[in-house]
Amino acid sequence: MAPDDGTPGGGPPQDAFRQTRLAMVAEQIAARGVKDPRVLDAMRAVPRHEFVPAPSRADAYLDSPLPIGHGQTISQPYIVALMTELARPSPADRVLEVGTGSGYQAAVISRLVARVFSVELVDPLAQSAAAVLRRLGYANVTVRSGDGYLGWPDEAPFDIILVTAAPEDVPAALVAQLKPGGRLVVPVGPVHDVQDLQLIEKDAAGRVSTRSVIPVRFVPMVKKREG
């Protein structure tokens, strides 16, 4: 678990951005309808500035995505909070994240669940995210480099799957790795265009239902090249 700084639910040590982060949660997240108190506490506690490149730290608490290199971005805080709330995390849940990126989404949801398994196609991002998560004490997150379209079969099934890049169609492997009763949150749609953030649920009998939530823009989800 992450070290405790006295904030609700604990968190990394106190930092110079704390008041800015609290304002972000109040003005950009709670004010836009995210209500789950555990999610709001996690967003208050996780230091987003630690997950962006040093030149972007002054902008870390703006409600916008930021570049993290390799053509990838860290999602805007509202979207991170919304996706986390849609997933309805519980303390015993096991989570698959597809698209580690900076590691920020993994850090947020790790505070609310038992384990997070995060897969990232871009090996340098997987390595840097793992290093940041380790340094900040997020011991229940495991990161590896790999093809997110394949999920993480060795650790399946999962209570929650979060996808932080947009496939044109929902990968069948991810639906298959979702437990009965599980939730999959994924942006679906064409490359470099408006996508549809979807909540996909599998009931106890294995039936799958899909609900559209809001239009979004994510970087495309890329398959691993052969050879």
C-alpha cells in the first residue's frame, strides 16, 4: 500500500502541489458530477505532477491531457476520475489496466482495490511508469510491457478492466478475461476522431451489456507488430 500523508485514505508524502490538487478535485471533478467519495479521496491523494515530465509539472493539475513522450498522453484528471467511478471499484477487486502510460490511472485505482495489473505496449513507458509507482510506494501495482489486445491471460479473470487507449472495436480477449459481474471501461472508435466511452458489464450468467457514457478523445490502441 502507498504511504500515508494524513489525507483521507492515505497517500504519498505532502507536497507543494497539495492545495492545487484539492482545488482540481473540487472544481474540475466533483463539480462535474463525480460523486464516489473514495474516488474523490484517491484523486486528492495521488500526486499527478509526479507522473508527468518535469517541464509539464506546472500544468499537472489543469483539466487537460499532457504529452508524456512516445506519442502518448496522460489523460485529463476528470476522465481518470470518471473511468474509475464507472468501474465501481471494491477493496477486494483485481484490475487489469491496458495502457499504463505514465502510471497515473494505475496509481489512482490502486488505492481502491487489492491488485492492479497494468500492460503497456511501449517498453520505455512501462519501465518509467513502474519506476515511478515503485518510488511512490504503490506496491499493489504490477506493470509489464506487452500487447494490450491480448490482455493478461496468466492473471485473468479480472473484476475490472480499464482501457486507456482507443481500439476501433472492443478486443474479444478483454471481454473474455472479464469475470461474471465484472466491468470493462473502454473508449471505442476511429483513430484520431471522437470515440465513445463505453461501460461494458458481464452478468452472473456471462451475458454482456454495453452502455455509452460520453464522447471522448484518446490516443489509438496499437497492436504489437510481429517480427
